[in-house]
Amino acid sequence: MTRILFVCTGNICRSPTAEGVARHVIDTSGLHALVEVDSAGTHGYHVGEAPDPRTRKAAARRGYHLDKLVARRLEIADFQRFDLLLAMDRGHYESMLRMSPQVYHPKVDLFMRYARSFDIDEVPDPYYGGENGFEAVLDMCEDAVDGLFASLELGR
């Protein structure tokens, strides 16, 4: 079993989108026994809240259901529990490295490193932008999840 944690700032836009896309692939490909996913935020701004309504709406248009997800904050125990902790941007990556014991640093990576169609290393935060930003995040998450699962030999 490979355990993967997606991490953004407040756990209401980018990381729950990545989690929702990954869960969909897991569900439709029957990978429940092979991979487990979750998401968290580097900050506790939205702990206990559902993903942003714009995130849920954009995801639902593509068949991803995020309604049952609840924001939580990244914890030290996550570095032990998860095999791979994927940051949505360099700021999250640096925060995660500062927070974790050095022994866990090899588990921390940038999510977009797994993208195959995008030549960028960060998922931009759509929170303060328009609807197109949420669609762009979905495009990036679909691509990076596919690349991630292929790297783990768990492709669709």
C-alpha cells in the first residue's frame, strides 16, 4: 500500500482537487488495495470546512465529488504515516521541509514534478482568481495524478 498526501495552504482548493482526482482514478481503476490518498494544508485557516464552493463546482463538472472532504492541517505524524507528501508549490515544499524531521525529507516532493503535459513546477492558487483558475488547476491535477500513478505503476 502506497500512501500519498497532497498539501496546499488551507486545504480547500488545490490539495482537495488533487485528492479528488486521485480518488476518482482509484475508484474507477480498482486500486483501493494499492494506494491511499488524503490532503492537508500547511495552515489551519479552514480546518473542518468543505472545499471551496468554486472548487467543488468545477470538480463536479468533470465528475469528481469533493463534498465529503474536510480541510485539515498537516501534522508531524503525517510525515511518518505517508510514503509521499506532495506540495502544490515551492512555499508548501519549504514549509514541509522545515516542519518535518530530516529523516522524512526524501518523502517530500513537488506534485507537478509528475506532470507530463505541463512544464511548470507549481499549481497556482485559484482562490483569488476567476473560474478559469479552478479549471486550470483541474487540468494540472489530472495530468500530474496520471503521471504520479504511472510512476508508481498504477496507471489507468
